[in-house]
Amino acid sequence: MRTFGSFPVRFARLPWRVALRGSLALLAMFGLHGAQAQTAIVIGGALRMDNDAVWQRIVDEAGGPGRARFAVLATASVAPERSAQAIIDVLQRHGALAEHIPVAPRLEGADLQKNLADPVLLAKVRASNAVFFSGGAQGFIVDTLQPGGKPTAMLDAIWDVYRRGGVVAGTSAGAAIMSRTMFRDALDVMGVMRGQMRDGQEVDQGLGFIGDQLFVDQHFLKRGRIGRMLPLMLAKGYRLGLGIEENTAAVIHDQRVDIVGGRGALLVDLRDARSDPSLDVLNVRGARLSYLDNGDSHDLRTGVTMPAARKTAAGGPMPVRVSAAGPSTAGRGPVDSFQPDILGDNRIVQAMTELLTSPATEVRAMASRVRPGATADRDRTGFVFRLYRGADTQGWIDGDGDGNDVTLLDVRLDVRPVRLPDPSAAAGAATGAGGTFIAPAGMR
């Protein structure tokens, strides 16, 4: 028996591996295609130049010191030369060769259209074994390399590098373009939850390096982007989404995802989820959330997650496993807490952690941000998040530390819309602090 916070927690015996989770569904989803040598490295933004673990992994995936050769594109940046040089400097410090490919709409004095088809620049890209996209505005990348959905000669050259087994890496905006679909300009997470998700505005075509079946997003935990990932996945038919946190990379190779860096990534699985599209706002029941931490790996074909070795070593001093049943303490109610802002920094992972370490059967939270002066019904729609355990929910919790070193698998999530009270209305007309439930037909 150990304690987590102020109450006891029972932990199951440490296993050597995680049981197979939903393998048949995921095998059908991804298929058993032959191994593909190419590697996509999706970085959640705000990558520190001193994050040696991530930068060295990027170089190693491209062949290692002395062999890795990068074409650096700062297409998304408002200061392309400065951004490209900073990336080149850190890649070179880790043993790679790197060169700036000057194709950026904000690059002063450059002929963008000429450079996109310049045989010398195209040859330099093809001579590389890796491409790195900087952060900035992802719209600049797709508008430059894939205007109107049509690939340029430069994009064809990048794909040539990737298809022959090369690496494509990108941070922030450079990560957003990795999916076939991307968020173009959707900084208002609550707006997306309330149904504002228009093609060509909030949403656009990405470049699709990671294929059609996985959606990725970045700055994920810091900016509470679970709220915008769920509506997009439901609208576009994605069953798997991966939200990568800042200063963290997801290395995707042959359907395996390795997490490296400062925090981790949230895996969203909608294979069993239900939703009522007639509501025209976010609502979902039965979503699965898994938090993959630094050092964890996940197999997209089988659904197996392997926590970092420090978590599964027998007798290890680091995080220990907690089972789906959770601890049991008499006298506690079904809801342990109600968090006021689930879209806050890392709040979704904190709520998941609390669920697995609490004797309560569920944890609830609210997304209820309202713009000043908003009066329309849609603007006054909030959302209740309900997190609860399933039969296969499990996790590895750092019971002796600060609770940040965790792996959490298959936490269930329901999200339902509620009508928020109007503070300017008379007290008798108010709906109450909890709001009024807008009941989806399939969720009553």
C-alpha cells in the first residue's frame, strides 16, 4: 500500500508488458502493410534548443552524426533566415549537415516562385536524407508548397526524400502539416467546440506525411487542444488522434510511435465512440484517452503501449501500476472533483491522473469560456467533460514524486454540451450554476 496525496492507493503487481488493447479494430484500421522505412518526427512546438534528447534523436533517425544531411525549410516563419539559422546551428551541434532551402513567402529579396522550381535547390533537397520544417504559420507551408491542393516541384522533391526512407521533421506549424487534414487557423478552441470549423479557414489540407488514418495536433496540453481535436476527428472520420505537447516529439516509424522530450502526448481513440451530429456542437460518448509519457512507445497496428523501461522494471523505484478498479476508500462519493477549466494547461492529464489515483468512479470538468458581450445561444454553450474508468483502464503513477511521471491508458471520456447561464439575465431566468443540459438523442 502506498499513498498518493492524502489517501491510500492499491497497486497491482508490476507486469513486464502491457496487454493487447483493441488489436483487431486497429489492425483493420491500419492494415498489415509492409514496413515503410520513412520516419516522421512530429514536434509539439516550443522546442528548446537545449533539449538534447529530441535533437539527438532527430539526427540519429537521419543516419546519425556525420551521415545526417538536412534540408531546412523555414517556410512558415515570419523571419525565415533567422529561424533557419537557429535550426541549422543546433543540428550541426549534434553532428548533422544542414542547409537552408530559401522557399518562404516572408523571405525578403527572394523570388519565391523561381526558387520553388529551381533545379539547383531541388537537387539539394533530393541530396538530403532529412527535411526539417520550422514553426510559424502552417498556412504559409501549404499555400507555398501545395497551392490550391496541387503539389509543387519542391514538394515533390521532399516526398522523394521521404519515400526513399528519409526523415521529415517539423515543429509547431511544421508539425501541423504532417496530417492529411490540419488546423489552419483555429486558435479559439471553444469556437471549434461550438461548431465553427470551416474548410479553408479553421481547417485545411495538410501535406499528409503520416497518412490518412492518424490526425496530429501540437501545443496540445499547454493550450487545451483536446477541445478542438475531438470535433475535427468526428467531422473528418478520424479514429485516432495524437496531440503532442510542447518541447516533445513523437517519432513515427513503421506504425510505431516513440515519445521523446519534456512531457508527452495524448492519444485519442474514437473506435467505440458515439456522437449526435444533429446537435452541430461537440458531443461524444465513449472516447478513449491515453497519455504517453517521455520514453513510452505505442504500436498503431496492435494498440499495444509499452511504458518506459523505468516504469516496468521489477522493483523499480519509479512509477508503479494502478489497475482499472482503482483504490477503494469508504465514504467517498462517485465524483471526486469538478475542475472549472479542463482546457487549462495540462488539465486533461491532471484529471486523468486524479481518476486513476482516486477512489471515486469519475472525475468531471467544465469548458465554459465565454467572450465578453456574447449573447447568441451558440456563444453561451459550455461543455461538461466526464472521465471514468473502463475495464481495461490502467496506468503507471509516480506515487513518490510530483505525479508528473505517468502513463495512463484507456481512460473513458464523455463530453456533453450545456447551456450556460446569462449573467446579465434576471435571477429568475437563470439556468443555474451548472447550466442546462442539451441532450443528444443518443446520449440521454
